[in-house]
Amino acid sequence: MTREASHLVSPRAAAGASDQTVLEFDWITELGDADLAAMKHILDVVAVTTGTNGFSEPLDDEQLAALASKIRYGLHAGTVHQLMVRSGGEVVGIVTLESCSQPARRHIVEIRRAAVPPHERGRFLRRGWGEVLRKCRAMGWEIAQIDVSEDGPIVLW
């Protein structure tokens, strides 16, 4: 499996603090079962606690299968880019990007999903969005759109 990953040491670790957490920003090219299970867990936690990720309750089997199918198809077609943020091997955040297919809109990418469990929020906001922007530049996208739910809090990370 090919991957594009960035490894960053947390600011506390770089400053010599005992937190030696290394964050891995992993742009996966295939959605395996373990990553799918981790994604479901994060989406379920966010749905129950804040409900701002497009789901108001935990995903059922049918919803999960549809989501997995769409992401897997998009990864294969090159229209979906899936970021898995890992800490100590555990997935602690996800971002799903989807590029526009119309020729006149190929410079636009939509941030379809960004989810971080509440207990992980605040740890990597700048570095996470910095990684998303790095990917946007690398792909030649000039505009990144994000649709935020009207009924939820603005703070995602």
C-alpha cells in the first residue's frame, strides 16, 4: 500500500516535555478495515457529542457501507483524498477531501468531512490544517470549500 505521510513531533515533546507524542498525517490510498473501523469510531463519537459531521447518531451498517464504498471508489478514481491523523498508532482525527470533477472547477476542493473526538481537540489544529493546505497546494487546488452545519458549534478541532 502506498502512502504519503508527514511525521511531526508535538510542540511539548520538541520543548523537552515528557509528552513524546509523534503525530502522523497519513494520506491513505486504500481504506482498509482497521482504518474504516477507526473512522466509524470517530464519526460515532462526534455524532453523539456534537453532531456536526453530517450524522446525528452513530452510523448503522448500511450508512457505514455506503460511506466506505464512496471513499474507496473516490480513492481509486483519485477524486477523494483521505487524511488519517495518527498518534501512537491510534487514529485521532480524519479529514476527507473531494475534488470537483467539472473541468472548469478542477481548481476547487471540498472538505467533505473533518472529525476529531472531543478529548483530542486542540492538540493539532494548526498542524492539521497546515497539512490539509500543503495537500491542496501539492494538488494544485486554489480554493478549499467547507460546509459547516448551522446547528452545531463552529469549533471542529
